[in-house]
Amino acid sequence: MVQVDAIVVGGGPAGLTAATYLRRFLRSCVVLDAGFSRARYIPESHNCPGFPQGVSGRALLRRLREQAEAVDTEIVEACVDRLERVDGGFVVGAGGRSWEARCVMLATGLADRLPDAAWAEDAIACGALRLCAICDAYEASDQRIGVYGPAGAILGHARFLRSYSARVTLLPADRAPSRHALREARRLGVEVLPAGGALEFDGARCRYRAPDGTRTGFDTVYPYLGYAGRNVLLRGLGLPAEDDGALRVDRHQRTRVPGLYAIGDVVSGLNQISVAVGQAAVAATHAHNALPFAARA
Ligand SMILES: Cc1cc2nc3c(=O)[nH]c(=O)nc-3n(C[C@H](O)[C@H](O)[C@H](O)COP(=O)(O)OP(=O)(O)OC[C@H]3O[C@@H](n4cnc5c(N)ncnc54)[C@H](O)[C@@H]3O)c2cc1C
């Protein structure tokens, strides 16, 4: 069993930043990462601090990894399937391997629910589908924007997008919006197409096919189909997720389990890179101060 000061579960922006901080505090740590950061979907981010020309998610992950490795962070490709409390810390397991540490940073993010179609990732790559209006509505300014998802959930998103474009259309995936929602859509100048249609992709743009077969094309579509949290590892620790699937933490990013921190999308309500790396800095600094003091020889 490998013993370190801290184990970071997840190698996205949150986990890699936490590891860089911990190593620069001269703490031993290992990053265990399954390799499917949400950031890999980002064709080009323009709100990531320090990149005025934009940066792709994959390029950003490469840089963050390079920065962590420059201070000798060990990054292991592994899907963690076990997180247990033991006397004085935690044991984390992946397959047959295990690591022991006094503290754990949970940075496992979340998984977007995408339209159930083989083309979904291609459509994201070319901006025909966008998953995060806070991230990139600016780039969609004045475009024909479709907002796809459950009728009960999409109006609020359409309202947000309406300040970027006069051409926003609700695409209710399940049922017709309520009368109140229809009134509100009219008030906002948001068009509503018949419910129960499906999204299609022609290699460049998405279309909405209504139940009667009518097709309407969009420059970009935001699907709001929800997330799956990646906090299954916590089940054994008795830490319930909140209603939105996120974890509750204190201002140091501590969960209610001593020594267990949670950072990034797995905990945040605002799923952004800048938030994830900020939380990582806070958690790593607190963890360093909480670990036993080690004077330099
Ligand atoms: C299309 C798209 C565009 C976006 N654009 C922007 C943008 O422009 N600006 C912005 O700020 N944000 C953007 N985001 C959001 C941003 O990607 C996330 O906020 C950010 O990636 C969160 O970082 P994280 O480290 O918390 O989680 P993630 O990046 O998701 O990383 C989590 C890591 O944990 C690993 N993991 C999960 N479970 C396990 C396990 N059991 N064992 C080991 N490893 C595990 C995963 O493999 C993954 O590598 C966008 C997201 C999407 C999908």
C-alpha cells in the first residue's frame, strides 16, 4: 500500500490544481484519474482567466497537468472504486491497487446527460450543441438558439439566453409548457415549438424535428438534460448529496467527514473552471495547514 499525505481523486482542473498546490507545500500526493474530465468537451473557452485568445479544454488540461508534473506530482490513470475511512485517514482503492493518506480531495466532477445520439460529441465539438450558457452564450450572440429539454426546466434558460439573442426558441422534449410558461415565453419574445420532437444533426448544425415531421434549424442548441453526480464513492461514508446532487462543504471545502475535502463541479453550484481552481486552492491550503507540521532538516 502506497502512503502519501494526500490523495486527489480526479484529474480535471480542480484535482490538478489541488495537486500543484499540495506539492508546492512540499506534501506528497497522488492524483488518481479516470481520464474523462468535462473540460475535454470544451471546443474553446473564452472566459478562462489568462487566455484572451481562448483555450480548448484539452489544451488547458495538458497545461494544468504539465504544471502539476513540474513539481513531481504522480498522476495515475485509475478509476477509484473504493473510499474508506481508516484510523488516521483513508484508504482509496482502484482495481487491485490501493493508497493510504491522511486526507482526500474529491474532485470527481459530474457527467452531463447528452442527447441520446451517436453524433452528440461531434455536435459539441463544432458548437452546434452547447452545454453551458454561462460559458459561451456570448459567442452565441444574435444566433438562432434552440433550448431543448423538459418543458418544466427550459424556460429559465431561455430567459437567460434571450439577453444575447432575439431569436430564442423553446424545444420542449417531453410535454407542452404550462399556460403560465407559454404566457411568459410570449412576454419574453421566445418562440415555442410543438413538444415531443427530437434533435437531429447534419454535420454542421442541429435541427428540431417536431412530431408532425416539420424541421427547424438552429445555429446552436443548448440541451438541458441534467447531470449525473460523480459522488457514488461517498455512499459508504454516510454523506448524503443535496437535492441537486452536489455535496455540501464548509468555507474550507471540508465535507462533514474529517479529512475529506470536495472541490470543483462535484460540489459547486456554479460549474466553472475558475470556481473549480479557486476551490482547489482553498482546500489544498487548508489541508496543508491541518497536516502534521514538518520542519525542514
Ligand atoms: C461543453 C462544455 C463547455 C464548457 N465551457 C466552459 C468554459 O468555457 N468555461 C468554464 O469555466 N467552464 C466550462 N465548462 C465547465 C468546466 O468544464 C467544468 O466546470 C470543469 O471541468 C470542472 O472541473 P472539475 O475538475 O471539477 O471536474 P472535471 O473536469 O469533470 O474532472 C473530474 C475528473 O474526475 C475524474 N473522475 C471521476 N470519477 C472518478 C473516479 N471514480 N476515479 C478516478 N477519477 C475519477 C474524471 O475522469 C475527470 O477527469 C464547460 C463544460 C462543458 C461540458
